[in-house]
Amino acid sequence: MVHGLRRLLAAAVLIAPLAAPPAAHAAAPGVRIRDVQGAAHISPLNGSAVARVPGVVTALTGNGFWMQDPRPDKSDASSEGVFVFTRTRPEAAIGDSVRVDGKVAEFRPGGAPSGGLTRTEIDATATTVEAHGAPLPPPVVIGPRGRRPPARVIDSGHGDVEGGGAFAPRRDGIDFYESLEGMRIEIRDAVAVGPSRYGEIPVLPANGAGAGTRTVRGGILLRDGDANPERIILDDALAALPGMNVGDRLPGANHGILDYGYGDYHLLLTATPRRDPGGLPREVTRPQKPGELAVATAALDGLSPDAPPARFAGLAGDIVTGLRSPDLIAISGLGDNSGPEDDGTVAADQTVAQLITAISAAGGPGYDWRSVTPRDNADGGEEGDNRRSGFLFRTDRGLAFVDRPALTEPIPDAPPEGPDPAVTPVRAVRHGGTAGLSLSPGRIAPGDAAWAGTRKPLAGEVTWQGRRIIVIANQWFPRTTDDQPLFGRNQPPARPTEWRRAAQARVVAGFVRSVRQVDANARVIVAGELNDRETSSSVRALVQGTGLIDLPARLPAGDRYTAVSGGNSEVLDHILLSPSLRRDAHEFDVVHRNAEFAGPDDRDPTVVRINVSGK
């Protein structure tokens, strides 16, 4: 992701002009900034020449400056600020009173195919400085003592918001921020609802007064129909920002310029703010009791031997301290021995060995590992890192991994040239009076189009104190830039990656049904990065017709999240149980250790403890 000042400096290359109507040769007389902006997402003067547009310079970048009209009108619908694009470093200084000649343009970060909005600009041909040291126009306060953004609705209409529909800043968040584009903004006593990432910090003004449903630890919860437009994204384009975690505060008043780029409105603070730590602790779950099976999830996000020792130590701390050394961990995103080097390496034994060593150094028990080595560059992600899912497990409390077939046994239905576990599908078969697997570990339908260019789900068969259990580790297709942004031109935004996950859900659901056709009372656990919320079509498709229950969906709303996306807390990592297991006493916990904290890992691990009964 391009962010901060680099985004602004790259603007001349990365952004493309919106088509404009033919303009008259003569510049429009008496034009002010509010006439350039208009009460709309597209300027009514788009493509027109303008002359001697007055303003006071409020901020500078390497290729332009913002200016604001010191004599605003009484309407809140049109902005009094605008970006002036000069191509090279401007000669004007902050506080200069200027007049600008140029052409009004709409530039779209990412180019014409992007689903994002445009930024209204004046492509300057001349800038005249009339005075130095002019007072800056007073900022607009966003929050309870100023203008309140809508707290629920981003856009109440449908279709292209740039197409000239109703412009309603008091009702629609997307119009509220557009009406302030390019202006000086003040936020007071902001509180972080997401950690520092990519040069950005999502905050709420006034310590979150009047905001939507908050999490128990100070974030804000993403809900159906409420994407929390009251969030404000701070950006480091003009001034450095401190590293922040959820609950940290920026006391007092902070000023910035409201800008748009790459799918969101950003407040570019003009001075580095003071951080007041909130002291949010990293959670620790309780240890499993004798007789309880503990099954967890952990996302490793491409861990490889090239990762710094501190990263291995942090992940080991999550497992040993945070999760209390569970019996079985469904791992996602483990990289190969050469990391992102595209050198043909697919083995990951060195990565696993370093992780297990780090767990031992952190005071944890001995762990073992099972997975299926993928074919080179066949499972998506960055070329060369060959990430995969797998199982970490300990065997000192009654769990045993069932390897099937044994090394001396042939793989059923293998081709004459020999089996390749990466492309051989696992099947549900009967073993010992209940459902088992033809391969353990084995991949579920690896040749299905749903898994093309992405990680394949891995099924493993284990026994817990003699009771057979099938566990499926997942890392479904992630959200990508193909998904349109919340603050984008198309409303509601199209999310094509949801279709991929829904297709993957149907494949996994079909496999779970095949297991239960062998034995309706089979014990099945589905776990890992489903990369969708509990109310999504993909999770619903996984639940419907399989008998599975989604454990995070049953948590209280304020605790129901494993990730923080742009300040929105949401569940993307899941554990689901079949009916035979859900009838046993069980307890599920999201262990909030990563998602709310600035750092390399952004997913919270989860764990379920089950008192497995029966034969």
C-alpha cells in the first residue's frame, strides 16, 4: 500500500483525470473555492478554466498546496478548501494569501478503473502571492461541539455517487466528508479504534462520544448496515504520527487537512500529536483443565526463517502465554524455507523448526507438525513464499495425530508415477466404526476451481484420549483491491472476493457432509482464516446443511472480533463444531493479542476447550 507523503508525491503519476465536458477558452470570472467544489462529488466547473481564485495557503506538499477561502459562505454543503496541483514544489508558503489561475480537474487515485472517488483540484497555470503571514482560516471542528458525521450510513442511495444524485451531508457519511474536502479540520481528544498501520491511525473524536457499538476493549464494531462513518483516518502525509494501539489517546486539539485517496477520506495532520497511552493489555486465556481438549487458530502471515527473532518470539508468546499451549493449533500462512525468494523452494521444515524452538524457549511443551507441501507457486500469495496451512500439536496430554497412510502404505487411487499429496484429494472413509480420512493430512478437493491460486484446506485426523476427531485448517481467499472501497463511487460497493469465499465454503461444506454421511455423529472441527464475518454468505453457506455452529457468532457483540480493518473490529477467524462436539461442554475465547496493537501480526488467535465425551 502506498501511503503518506509518498502517495502525494506519486499523485502526478498514479492518478488519472476524469473526463470533462469541453471548456470555454475564457476563464470563469469571480470564482471562489466553493464554486469549484460545488455541493457534489464532481465539480460543476470540471474542465473549466478559472482565474484569480482567492485563498490562504494552509498546507504544502512536494507537488502542490491546499488553500482555503478566508471568507466562507453560510452553507455547509460545499467545501471552502481545495488542492492546487503545481507539479513541482510550490513557491507559495503556508499563510500566503494567493490567487490561482488554472483548470478545474477531477483526479482519481489509482486511475480510471479504480472504484474510488475523485479529488477536486485546480491544475495551476499561475499562482500570485498577494500577501504573507495571513491568518489561517479557522478549522471546522468535527465532533460533539462541531459538525457531527453521520454515525451509521455511508450512502443511502444506490449506484454511482458521482452521477449527480441527491447530495446529503447530514445523512450520508460519504457526502459529509466530501463537503469538507481540502479544508482545515480540528479533532479534539481523539481515541484510537485501530492500531497504527501503513502510516494511518483510525480514531474517534471526543473520546468516542456518540459513536456506534464499541468493543469491550475500546474499538468500534463493524455491523451489518453500519460501517461506522464516524471513524476518521489520520494519515502521516504531512507530519509523522506516533505508534498507537487501540485505546491510546491524542489529548487536546489537533489540526489537519481533509483529503481523499485510495478508497478513503484521510485527515492529514499538520503537526505530530502527543500520544497518551491507554495501557491496553494483551489478553491471556485460561489453561485447559484435565480432560479438556484445547484447539486453537493462529495466523502466521508468511512466517519464514528470514523473519527477525523477535517475530518468532512474539508468535511463541501468543501460543505459550496467550493460548496456554493448546493441544492442537490450526496454523495458516506458514511460509517456506526461503521466504519470498522465488527460487523453487517449497519445503518449510526450517520455518517449523525455528517456531517450535521458539515455543520451547518461551517455556512451552514440545510440539510436532503436519502439513502437505504445496507445488511451487500454485497456492497464491507472493511469488515464491508458498504459504500453507498445517497443524501444530502436542502429544503429552492424550492427543495423537493419525498419519494415513503410513510411509510404507500406498496412497489410494495414486497415479502410476507415484502419489503427489498436493493434488490428491482426501476422502471420508469408515475407520474403527466411525468416520476417518483416506489421507491424514490430506487436502480437500485441491483440483476444484474454487482453490485456484489460493491456499487449499487441510484435513487431519487425530484422536483425543481414544476418541477420533477430524480437524480442517483453512485460509480462504482474502479481501483484495478488487473489492470496492466503503467510501467509493459505487454504492453499495461490489465485493467480488466474496464470491470466491462463498464457492470455497460450498466445497468445505460438501466435504463435512460427506464425513457425516459416513457417521452422522462424527466429530468435526473447522477452523482458521475464513476471512469473512459471521453474517457473510460464505459462513452461512458453511453452516447451512452441515450442522456446524460458528462459535464466534455466539460471543457477546463487544467481544466478537479477531481483526481490525481500518478501525472496524470484525470476526475473520473462526472455529466451528459439528453437532456431536457442540453437545459436549465447551468454551470459546478470542484472545485479543494482535489485532489492536501496532506490529507485524494483525489477527487475534482463538481457542476452544472441549470436554469430549462418548466413545
